[in-house]
Amino acid sequence: MFAFQLISSVTWGAALGPVFDRYLLYLGFGHARGPALLPRSARNSLVGATESISGLSSLFLAIPVGLLVDRYPDRRARVLRFSCVFGAASVVALVVAAVTDVLLLLYAALMLLGVFSEMSSSATEAIFADSIPQGERSGIFVTKAVICTIGIAIGPLLSAAGLSFIGDEWEPYQMKAVIVAGSLMMPLGCGVLFFFQDPQQQPQGRPPPAEPVPTEARCSQGGAAPGAAVAPAPRQQQLRWGPLRSKHIPFILAFSNFLACVGAGMTVKFFNLFFIQDKKLSPIQICVLQTAYPLVIAVFMKFTERLAKPLGRAQASLTFFGSSVVCLFLLSSLDNLPLLIGVFLVRGGFANSTYPIDRSILMDFTPSGQRGRWNAVESLTSMTWSGSAFFGVLCCVSYLVFRVGACLWHDGIVDVASF
């Protein structure tokens, strides 16, 4: 699992990182070939639209794949091997699309990538959670998340190293070289999936052995028979707050992640374009920034884990994510570039460091036979990120239309410089 997370995140960071966002902007300026779903001059809208395509693919497959993973816990490894077909097809389509600038082929590549991502993530997460002994899940989930974020940092770092040889300019051939080179690493990740095996399941009708209740905040619940409900620990049975019980915790987490992703998709997805277009960062500079960004997140993940021990996991998650909201307000009011970048990195660390802690809480209160469907819920949440990215573009366009209308109504002319 660690190897798959590392290779996949390196591939994602290199092929679909900041250079890919700038390449989409290049296509939006009228350089795309073939029929398009958006007007040629859509520009920023193209970034939101392509993000939504991959998310919609995951949306349609999330529930079926989740139910399949829960229904057949002894066939999850087969799902992983079958997903490699879509992974290989997405690589071919993405490479050809980058070389030819055919927009519809790029849409097809991202759709295939969404299918591969959904199938592989649901099955690997279920196998991974069932393979970890009770009492160790929280720490291992943090380690997995740290490895993933380091891989995301390595991707832009490799891109910066390559750009230092072929040129630090936003030329088409330079952007395409980065995307193609990053895409060709995906077959390595697909190869790792063939080494996954389904863990032994508890025989039907045989109750799981009794487990002592850990005293640490990072305690977790073990696996169970396929489809069988896991009895919560005595301490978990007593958890209540008004009408809420321990069984409501997965729903509370899913709803809070849903709200967070709605806002993140309308802002975070466009940070790269903000630094590229407004702050005029070069290709190497934006790649270095996106290398530092995940590394800061990895460091903050360890801070969150340490704070969770004396304070509690939920309390640590609330403290760090609440701090990211404060940083987001600061970002909207700063003009000094070094200070802006510093707040940007700190905000990313606060906002993203809580994911492994939240994930371990979710697995504490989720039986083994329901992990596939809750992974599907996580995919629906990520689709919210993708859909709100496109909605964020529509909000910006609506704002500009409102400004034009206001100027026409007030002065009779449009002052373009005021935009």
C-alpha cells in the first residue's frame, strides 16, 4: 500500500500538477483541436470542467464499486487487477491527447483516470484497513498519508528538474514533455496492484475474539466477518451527545468533509493559476512551490498526530482545520508575495493535516463489511470538490457579468481596467 501510494502520488503530482493546469489554460486560449464541450475562449472554465469530468466518473462508480467491495470481500484483489485496464488506457489517451492537443481525447483520458482511481482506491483502502491489527490503525494511516504527500511533492520536483534542462518557459513543448513523462510512471503503480492479496476473513457465524479497549486516543476497531456488524467497544457504546450516538459519527464526518470540499473546490483548485497568472511565477518556481506545499502538509500531519494524543483526535482536527480558515482570510488581504506564499503553505498544512486523523476515526466506527460503501462516500465527497471547482468558475463569470451590468447601468460604458 505504501508503494502504491508513493508511485501514484508521484505520477499525479508530475502529470496532473501545476504544469497541467497551465497547459489547460493554454488550450483554453484557442489552441485545442477537435470539437470542444466549452467555448474556445473558456480559459479558466476549462480547468474546472476537466476537474469535474474525472470527479463525475468517480461519482457514477462510487456506489456500485463500494457495494461490490463489501459484497465480495474475498474478490477485492480481482477488482484491483481489473482496474489496471482502465489505468493503462488512461495513460495512452493522456499521452496522445498531450501530443495532439485534442480536447475530447483529453476528456476521455481524465474519465478513464477517474474510473481507475475509484476502483483502485476503494479496494485498496478496504484491504488495507482489514490488514491492520487493532490499536495500530491511526498511526499507520498517518504514515500512509505522509508517504502520499511526499510523493505529491516529488512529482513537481521532478518536473522542475526536467524543466531546468529543457527551459524555464511556458512553451507548449515544455509543458507537454512534463505531462508525458509523468504519465509514463503510472504503469509502475498498476504493477504494484498485482501484489495485493485479500486478507483472511472471519468465518461466518463465528464471533470475532474479544479485544481490550485501548486507552490511547488513537485506538481503532478491528476487522470482522464479511457483512457482519461489529459490536462497538464499551467506551464507544457510551458515546452520546444529545440525540447523537456513536453510530452517527461516520455521517457527521462525511457531512463535514462535504462542506469543506464544496469550499475547497471553489478556491484551492485555482491557486496554481493565481500564482501563475497574477504573481507571474515561472514553471520552475510554481513546481518548487508545489513541492514545498505537500512537504509542509506532511510535517503538519505529524504535529496533528502528536497533538491528538493529549487533546483527542476530534479536538486536534477541529483546532488545525479551524486555523486554516483564519489563514484563508489572510490570503484574501495580503499583497506581499513572500508573506503570501508563507501563509499559503501554512494554510495548506493546517487544512490537509487532519485527513488521516479523520480517516482513522471513521474506521473506528465502521464495520469491515461497510468499508467499501464508506469509501464510496469519500469518493462522492471528492466529486463535490470537482463539481464545485466548475461552480467556482461560474460564480466568477456571474460576478463579471454583474460588474459589466452595473457599469453599463451607472455610467453607460464599461471600464475594463476596473475589473
